[in-house]
Amino acid sequence: MGDGFPFPLVPASLTPRVRSGATGFTWEQWPAEARLLLGMVAIWSLAGLVILSSASWWVAEREMGDAAFYLKRQAIWMLASWILLWLSIRTQLRRWLRLAAPAVLIGGLLIAATLVAGSTVNGASRWLVVGPVQIQPSELIKPFIVLQGASLFAHWNRIGNDQKLVWLGIFSVILVLILRQPNLSTAALTGLLLWLMALAAGLPLLGLLATAAAGGVTGVVSILMNNYQRLRVVSFLDPWQDAQGDGYQLVQSLLAIGSGGVLGEGFGLSTQKLQYLPIQSTDFIFAVFAEEFGYVGSVVMLLFLLLFGFVGLRIALGCRSNQLRLVAIGATTLLVGQSILNIAVASGSMPTTGLPLPMISYGGNSLLASLLTAGLLIRCSLESAGLNQPSGRRRRQAPNQAAGALTHHAPIG
């Protein structure tokens, strides 16, 4: 198995089978977890538009002459993202898994292109400008990292060492390219995501510990080599020491959160978003939310994320194959983990990073990636419920099919 095509080969018995082009079942047949998850994603998306409308109107009015400028653009991206979510639910997971390998390679090339021809904002080259659209490859690649990581780690003991080294090398190169943009936060999130998926797959603990140590060293080197990252770490430790300089952003975020009190100032009544809090529509949008909805609103948001994570892990535990289980774990970790990291940054629990709050922060690339990830998680729930096959085959597997599958392999790439 280790020779020839470098993409991991997947036993056909472990690859979900569904009727081509459709789910093959009705809404009434959906499991409770899938219905709940879809409802929560809808609530998350709509709440994101409401929060963004308040966080962005002042800047939009002042800079664009239209208070609803960012909201209108976000609504268009939201519509496109929900179409993508619908497509991910309707499409068999096996097809997404086959698409993962070339998507990761193309994404890696696009990330490399940002270092040569990327648009630079705040000292970081993370975007490619294509006409009126800005593409951020490091965001768009995240769902496919989940898919390819699941393909690799689920069959770790059945593939050759050459294939393992090839994909570990590809993942490492992508992480280094993201660091070179520089984008330490996304690189750290992506590396942690792959590490947790490998841990869930049962890879040797010694190797995982060595990988974690190497990742930590790489992060420290990146901080030492990039002055702005080093200043962020220093200002995080004591932002009040230079409240008008390097610590300004975090100080204003903390003032916004503290001003919210128990019940908040009320929707639309945040004062910190009025020329005080920078990046209030993207990285620090949680601070605006906390000021307007207070401690109670913040706790509700955290409980919502906790429930979403619980449902996602429940889906993972109910999956019938390791591959489906790892996709569910990766998708849940990506959505909930990135949200927690964003909130931690806004509340001063972590150094300032450039991670958006999924489905809430302004940005089409983040929306597309987040809703595709959510759609894959819902698809895992549907297929783990046994609704991915025609009714006559849902509850039975031919004994010889599982035995013969070990000699028949379908390439992921």
C-alpha cells in the first residue's frame, strides 16, 4: 500500500456509501442530533448578522457612507455559505473525502502565492485579490484539513510509511507557509486541530508529545523572529503599561466587556465601537457583544457553544467508522475551539491574535469555511444514523463485503 500514488488509500468498507446526488431520505427520518445541529447553526448565523449590524454600523457610516454596508455584504456571503452548507449535507461524505487531498494541495499553493503576490494588511500577507473578491486561503483550507486529517489518521496502521511521511510533510509545509504570512494564530489552531484528531485516532502518545514539543518550539521561534508578535505577547501580560500604544487594543476590549455589567448597555448602545475599539467587526466583535448584552449574554453564548460541542461529540461517538468519527471530532473542534480562542483573546485570556469568531465576525471566507464545516458535521450525523443507504441495505451489511473490502481500496485523492 505504501507505493505509488502518495495520497492515503482508504478501505472501501470504511468509506460511507450513499445514493448518488442526494441524501436518499426525508426530513422526518433525520436523527434528533442532526435536526438540533441544523437549528443551532441557523440561530448562530442569524445571531451573527444581528451582532454584526450593531458592531459595524458606525464604521460603515463613517467610512462607506452607508451604515448597512458591511451587513449587506455579509448577508450575500451568508446566502452563498448556506448554499454550500446545503450542498455539503446533500453530498455523500465519500465524495468530500476524495476531494480533500487535491483541495489541500491547491490550498497550500494559494497560501504560498500570498507570500509572493498577496495583499498586505497590518503587516500580514494573507489575502489574494481576485477582482472585487479577497480570498484568504488559510481560512478556506480548514474544512479540507479536517477531511484529509481524518482520511490519514483513520487508516494510520493500514498505509505505508512513505504515505505517512508525504502527508505529514505536506501538513508541516502548510503550517510553515501560514507562519510566514505571518499568521501565528491560524497556524497554531490548524496544528492543534490535527494534533487532537491524531490523539482521537489513537496514534502513539510518544510521537504526539514530540510533535507538540516541536510545535511549541516553532511558535516560540516565530514570536522571537516577528517583532509584532513579540509586542503582542508583552502587551498581553500587562496591557495597561502601554495603554495608548501596544496595549491599546486589549485595553479597549476589556473596557467594553467591563462596561457591559450584568445585563449590558442594550442592543446597539455600545460606546466602545464608536472610534475607540479597533477591529470591532472582526477579531474583537465579542467585546461589542459583551458590552451590549453584559455578563448574562456572554454566559448564554458560552453555554450555546458548550451545547454545540456536546452535540458534536455525541455525533462523533455514534459514528460507525473511525473516518466519520474523526471528521465529526475535527469539525466540532474547529468551530467550537476557534470560537473559544476568539473569546479568550477579546477577554485578555490569550495574546491578541487574528482569529475571527465563526459565523459572527465579518468576512466571507470565514463564513464559507464555517458553514461548510457545520454541513460536514451534520452529514456525519445523517450517515452515522444509517440513513446513507437505500432502505433495504440500511440495517444489514453483507458479511463478505467487509472481508473483501480489505483487498479493494479507493484512493482519497
